[in-house]
Amino acid sequence: MVRDLLIRGLIGGLFVSSFALLADVLTPKSFAGLFGAAPSVALATLLLTLRAQGSSYAALEARSMAAGAIAFSLYAYGVCLALLRWPQRVVAIVSGLLLLWAAAAALLWMVCCR
């Protein structure tokens, strides 16, 4: 358990550093946080899953991550469109569209990950 946490920390740190260097080269600089967090943690988790559970389980996890990313993209797009139209209703829009995220994630998971 502790060994896996240390390995996850080292792999995650390497990926975070790599993505931070990549984000430093790209513009706009707001990509730095995006590239620094999610991809590096996902890759570290997939590498550990591959080692512990095997390739078929890691492939299932990768498909699940992709489905979640697509669902989040739909959510973010919906929030952007709604906030352009109703900028004063941030809490209602963000909270309400969480249902879109959950529904899209569940549907995509049922289609590609079962």
C-alpha cells in the first residue's frame, strides 16, 4: 500500500513536471493548470493499474476516463453557452448542468465501458 503510494507520487510528479514544461512552452499560459493536473494523475493511475491489474483492466479504466472527459467537455460547453446568455445565474447554471454531466457520463459508460 505505502509502496504503491510512493510509486504513484513519483510517477505523478514526473508527469506533472513534464506537462508543466509543455504548458510553459504553449500559449496562453492558462493551459498550465490544465496540463499540470488531470493528465498526469490519470497517466500515473493507469500505469499503476496496468502493473497491478493487467492490460484488460487498465484498458477498461482508460475507456472510463475518456468517457468522463467527454462528459465533462459537454458540461463545460453547456455552462459556457448558458453563462453567455444568463451571466447573473452562475450558481443555478453550474448546479443544474451537473445533471447533464452525470447523465452524459452514465450514458457513455453504459455504451463503451460495460
